[in-house]
Amino acid sequence: MTDTSLTNESGAPDEDPAMAKKVLVVEDDLLNRMFYSAVLEGKGYEVAFVHDGAQVLAEVDRFAPDLITMDIHLPSISGLELIKRLQRDARKRKIPILAITGFAGKNEEARIRRAGARGYLAKPVSVAKLTTEIEALLSV
């Protein structure tokens, strides 16, 4: 019997593009969006971006992400407030949120997690930390 599955150069099975996980990146800084794009798309995720907090809830409905990365300091509405709003909706509450902020501190992290974020990273974010945290949140 012949194995018709796809493999990559290392011999590991390639991910089926139709099964790509969807990540919504909420980030107002263009350079950060470019970084996230390169990392996440390079790992095979389908990625959509929102740069203004006022657009997040509509984009969640449109894109139906498997995970959201949420900058905390955004124009219009803070990421913290958006996390709270997402948690109030039974369907959206199921989407894991990875909060990412440049204003890191123990109190800030605790407040963000209480609001409903399942993951937390302080900027600057490394490729390894970002991908490890996303993979962990998606595997739950």
C-alpha cells in the first residue's frame, strides 16, 4: 500500500492547509503586526489583523478565530476592556486570548488574567515564546 500523505523536508507530515488554525492579531503597531505575520504565517496559521479596538468584536464574528492575540494598549478601546467584552459572550468566551503588553508588571498580569486572558506575554516577544504560548493555548 502506498502512503499518499504529504511530508516536509524533515519527513514529518505537512499540515493540511484546510485545517490551518485561525489567529486574530489585535495590534496597533505596524512593526509588531509585520513580526506576528511573519512568525504565524510561517508556522502555517491563517492570520487576520485588527489595529483598532473598535473593530475587534466585528472581526471576531467575521473571521471566527481559534485564538486571539490581544495588545492591551489600543486606540478607541483598551485590550483589557475587549477581553472583558469577549468573556461576556458565551460563544466568544471559548476563544483563548493571549494578552501581549509592553507595560508588564505582576499587578498588570493578574488584572489581565482575571479579565479572562488565558495567556500573557510581555513585550518584546521572542519567536520562541510567542509560538510556544500559542501552541499551548490551541492544544487545550
